[in-house]
Amino acid sequence: MKRLLKSAVLISAVGLAAVSPARADDQSFGDWLKAFRAEAAAAGIRADVIDTAFDEVEVNQRVFELNDNQPEFARSVWDYVDGAVSAARVEDGRARLAENQALADRIEAEFGVDKEVIGAIWGLESSYGRVMGDYDVIGALATLGWKGRRTAYGREQLIGALKILQNGYAARDQLRGSWAGAMGQTQFIPTTYLRFAVDHGGDGQRNIWTDLDDVFASTANYLAASNYHHGARWGVEVTLPQGFDYELADVDVRKAAIEWAAAGIAARRLNLAQDIDPNTRGRIFLPAGAKGPAFLVFENFEAILKYNRSTSYALAVALLSDRLAGREEPVLAEWPRTDRALTLAERMALQQALKDNGFDPGPIDGVIGAGTKKALKAWQKANGLPVDGYASLETLTQLSS
């Protein structure tokens, strides 16, 4: 087994050199694997399953690189959405759903999840079943479990993958997928597979690789469990009133549609006070900060977000589902296309600058999560800026000056 290390990241934006703490650990992969065997055994995994699973497993350096540059986070939201909701993907998706209309209609009726949302996830996750990933899932998850910023995730999912093998749900050579361990046509990670995959076709297998009956039903089952509501809107594009308090654009600030309308929020394509149930609760979502489009998103958006915690992904699924349903509703407001996504080094530099300015973002890991956004909003408020929590190059420059 080869041991591959990535020791340091140069933060050129502010001249800061940083070493990822997890990768500074000198434990060899072999030593880690011995310790993990004991962890897996304690979780009820048989020794023969472990032996078979780890035969000739190696660390995959490419997994480290992709973990640091996930497209949902490393690309600007408009670039991500442009690619996800391309004309070719829309046309292909409509054709594929039409080919499987009877099945899609049956799954929609049984699970209460709109078929176009299932289709949108299918399209984004595997190009409608054509590209499911060719990484060895055991090797990829062992790599993540050994070193990096997602070791807990790697170990948890690795035990999940071993349970799939032990329970006979899949053969060892079937466990191929993405660099992060996601599998099948709608890319379930192992723990999600164990909880939500279903044998809808009745053949005794929960086959998310080749059986569309199981693929659609498993995806619908996951969304239904996430409180998806059939026929309900995921959200609407809105305009904000002059002097809008951007602190209200927060995941924890949810109000009824009638309350947002009374506060001056207006939907671009409909009457917010009349065309939506006035008691429908939602939040203001600014995917590109104060300079970009604004949306009022409801519970179905949150259900999609549970599938993948990237807001770019959730917005892309939502917009693609509209197009697959024949609703030609492109985003009307302009994206700030002169901006660009921050690199990993720049995201870490931004976090370090926040910390240096007395606003603790949590770990300096390049992940613009809740802790970083909270710190960024506090810094913006202290400096009289729009409190949108949006991490841009302009923000980094201001922080570093």
C-alpha cells in the first residue's frame, strides 16, 4: 500500500503558508488501516468482509485533490448553474423522462415527489445514468478516512460500505462511484443507501446502479423523508425593497409569504400575496450575495438541500426541474459575472483574515460553512457593509487591507 502525502498549501493571496492539520499527522496508511479494522469490528463487521474489502486497497491522491476543489463550492454559482441547466441537459432530460413516463408517473404518485425533481437529480448526479463514477468506493473512503478535513465522514461511510457488502446488497466490484463514495445513478453515499434505498422492483435487490425502478423509488423515498411536498413550489425569484436589511436573508429567518409581501418583497413572475398560500413559510436566499439575484425559497428547496448541502446544487436542481416540467423560467436578475469563485487558498486566506480581525470563523479549512458565514456577517456589520455573508474576492481584499 502506498502512502501519499500532501503537506502544505501556499496561500498566495496574503502570503500565508498553511499546513492542513489533519495531513500533518504522520500515521502511515497501514497503521491507520489496522486501527480502522478494530473500529469496523466493533461496529459488527466480520473479519472476512474486512479482508475482502481491503484486499489491494491503496490511497488515492486524486481524492485529496477533488476533496479540496468540489465543483459545487469551487465554481461561481452562475457558472455551476449555467452548466447544470444547459439546453442540452434540459433536452436530454425531457427525452429520458418521456422514455420512462409510466415508471416516473407511478413513482410520483406513490411517493408524492414530482417526477421532474427526480429527473433533475438524475441528470445532475449521473447525466441520466451515463456517468456514475469509476472510483473504487472502498479505496476512496479509506483515503478520506485516513487524512484530510473529512476523516470522520470517511470512516462513517466506509463502515456503511462494509455493511452493504456484509448484508449482500452489492458485490465488492459493484462498489464503484464518485471520489467521495457516492454510488449509483443518483449517487447515494453508503449511509444514505442503507437508510433510503428501496427494492421497488421486487427482485430482492436495492439496485441503484442498473434498475431504474429502484433508482427512481430510492431517490423519491429520500426526498419524501426530507419533507418534500408534491406540487408545491420550491421557491420564487423576488425583488428586494430599497434599504432591505440583509441580515434578514438568513437560514434561520423564516416568515410567511404574506409577511414577506408586507415587508416589500415582490415576486418577479407572480403576485406573492395572491398566487402563493399566504401562510407558506420561506426564507430569503441570496446565492451570490447582495449584488446577485434574490429568491424566496420554501420547504421543497430545503428538501433538495438535504440531498446535497451545496446551495449551488440545490438551486441547479430546482431550476432544472422547472425546465424539465416545461416552465421556461430563467433567472431574470443579472449575476455578478465580473466576480469569480475564490480558490481554496483564497478561502483559507479569507478565514484567516477574519480570525486576525477578531471574528472567529472556526477551522481554517477553506470551507465557507455556517461558522465562516456567521463571522463574515459580523465583520460586515461592524464595517457598515451589506450583511449578506457572501465570500467574494472584493471581500477578501477588504479584509486583507
